Amino acid sequence: MTFSCPTKRMAQNSLKIRLQGLECHFTWKLDYSRSKLESLRETLIDIISSEGVQCSWTGHLYNLMAYLHHALGSTEDALHYLKKAEEAIRLNSPDDVELSLVVHYGNLAWVHYHQWELTESQTYVEKVGRLLQDNPSPCPGVVWGERAWTLNKFDVSKRKEAVYCFQMALKEDPENKVLRGGYAIAFSKSFERKDITPKLRSEMLEHLRIARELDPEHLTMTVMYLQRLAESGQVEEARKLAEEVIEKPLDSFGGFGLILSFFREYVSHDSSIDLARRTLERHPDLRQLKKRLAQCYKWKIFSPEEKRNPMRHILIENAVNLYEEVVTLYPKSLAVKVDLSAMYKESGRVDRADKIFEDLLLDREGMEPLDLQTLYNRYAQHLLYAKQDASRSIDIHKKAVEIMLHTGHRDSSVRVLLSVVHNGGDRAEEIVDFLDGLDGEGAVSQF
């Protein structure tokens, strides 16, 4: 029988307490399911491959990639990205390099701790202490800024916290264009569309206008400004500015999906397809551009005007071919697979659509609740419209509703179930009892 050394155990406990006090990714409550972490990693890979630039937040990007790789079980990749993060920080933040390394050294301390390399972990904890000893604030503005950037990238549920962190960072550096832009974007994204009042939209527009003046080349911010401008009724001005944006070749693709969405909504489906095609021709190896073009095809295929087009089958076949390629480029993406199933259904290949859903359902263990809810909702629609199996469709819609996340997909499933009730279907009473059981007696009458 062996015993651990009490002194060593006490030292380890003391180190753990100090680690928990660090400001870094390991203490920012970024614990999510594996599917969520993998999805975010894929997004960051696309950013790295398409941007290829060094800027003030490149270090943030590599620090987050390192955390994701560690959380997914690859210490070697985590250390690789931590090395790249330090190189980026030293290159891009020469005037503030020491405080910019606080989060980075905190991450290194945690990675070494999880490897039971306690001496190395202690070394980085002490480095953080020395970096902060002469700083009047225990959390410098650059740390607030990196935390804000990370939360904003990480998940929609973190957006309001990101807004607060950006506000804290701006107190120390109010003229920083990166922080000002990050705050404007996070603030604009932190509310659901249904909750945006005219006053709130005006406030969002003003934040985006100020940030855009400071950084006019920032594509994401510019497109969000155009969207808010159009939503406020200034559609022609927004269209004019959008045309100016795309006159220049796009070499940075943060926000590219947003600008395609803008053209689809405020110009035409063909304009968004044309922009996606032209951009892909200039950058044929970027997988995210192939995914964006496929989405543009999908948007047009399901538009009311296209349903009357006798040549619609050609567009559907183009979409099928492209989505089949995109699935190989994003093998873990639920959204891409479900979109391919929809294209198969539209092309008459229902058996292939069935196979996609069967495989996804077999692999649903460990799936993020949001993804599972999406899967159930889309599968229920497939059962009704492709298989004409109304009863089984109801069963699956109920599964989507049972996941208590208030999303568009849950609302969609609730509406389907309520339509059965209102139409007096055979299962109306069962559905009333089901919904009342979830949301309280009398819930059905409130919908």
C-alpha cells in the first residue's frame, strides 16, 4: 500500500487554489459538450485558414484554440497553439506585451497542472503574479478585453456577459477601436430579434456607427450596421453601402455569411448566389465559401418564387452536388448533414435523406441539447412531408418540445402540435395533456 506525501498534497491543494484565482479560459466557465467544442473548433479553423493575418486579437484566437484542444483531449495540440499565441502576442502587442500575457500564462499554468507537471504550473502562476504586482487593478483592461472576445465567440448564451466585459475593458481604453467594435457587435447580438424595440435598435445602430467610423474595414461590423440600417427603414441607403462593400475584393471572410444574408433579404437571391460564386472563384480552396454558396442555393430553392420555376430541378441538383462535397469538408456538422437531407428530399431521393437521419439518430448520445432539439424538429418535418407519416412526426415533435430550450425549432414544433389540437386531430387530447404537463395546466390556451 502506498501513501501520498502530506506535504506534497498540501502544496498541490495550495496550487489549485491559486490556479482557480487566475483569469484565463480554464476559469471562465467554458464547460460545454464535446459536440459544442468541436463545432467551435471548426469555426476557428475556418477563421485561421481564411484570415491568415496578424492583428490585435490573433493571440486571443490561438489561446482559445489551445483551450479547445485541451478540452477535447489533445495536450500536444494545446501546447502547439499556446506557443503560437505567445508569438502572436509578442508580435502584435509590443507596447502592452506583459499584461497581454496574463491570460496566456494562466492557460499554460492550467495545462501543466492537468499534466501533473506541478513545478512548471507553479512557475507560470508566479509569472502571472509578477506581471500583475505593479498593476493597480487585479484584472487589467487587456484581460477584460480577451475575456470579452472569448465569450462573444464562444456561445450566444455568453453574449450579455461579453457586453459587460467589453464595458470594463473600455473604461481603461475608451478609444480602442477593437474593443469599441467588439462591444458594438456583442451588444447588437445579445438580444433576440423579437425583443428589439425601436429605441433599442436605434441604440444598436449608434454603437455600430461609432465603431464603424473607427474601423471602416471591419466587414462583420459594417454588415451588422447595414442590417440595422435596413431594419430601421433606411433600406436604400443600406443597399447603396452594401454595393460599395462588395466592389472591393473580399479577402477577409468574417461576416461574409452576414453580407450574403443581407443581399438575400434586401436585394435578391440571385445577387447573394452571384457574390458567393465570384468569391469562391477567387478562393477555390476555402471550404467555408463552398458552404456559403450551398446555403445560398438552399435559400433560393425554398423561396416562394422559386417553387414555381420550371428549371428549379437544375438548381436542386447543383445544391445536392455541392452539399455532398461540403459534408466531406465538415464531417461533424449537423446543420450541413440536415441541409443535404433536405436537398435529397427535394430531388426525390428520399431514401438517402432517410439514411442521413437514421445515422444522426444513432449518434445522438452526447449531442448538445440544442443540436438534439434541432435534429428532432427537422426529422419530424421530414417524416411529415417526405414520408407522410403524421403520427410518427407528432412523436418526434414532442421530443423536440421536451428539450426545454426556448428556440425557433422548439417554437416550430409547438406550433405543429397546436395545429393538431386546433384542427381536432385524433391525438388532440393527448397533445393538450402533454403540453400542460411541460408548461403547467392551461399552457395550451396561452400559446
